[in-house]
Amino acid sequence: MVNTKKVCDLCGLPVEVPGFTLKTKEGDKAFCCEGCKGIYQLLNEDQLLPDSNED
């Protein structure tokens, strides 16, 4: 069986809790925690896509 566990797009740790994701111009990014997600947002503001649920 192939290991399909995702790793954090910032620090490389395993993503064990779903929900810490961002949509970017390069595709969806997954993070292991809110801290990594927030740091990625700060460093890559120009690459983020708007949430589709914003009115």
C-alpha cells in the first residue's frame, strides 16, 4: 500500500488535522497547523486566491 499522507507545505511535518488549507495560484496548499498557514499567508500574499465563499 502506498503512503498518501500529506505533508505541510511550509514545514514538512505530516498533516494530521484537516482544515488548514489555502487556495493559491499554484494549487491547493495544506498545512499542519494554523501557525504554518498564517506564516505562509504573510509570506505569499500575492499568490493567494480569494475564498469562493466571500460575497
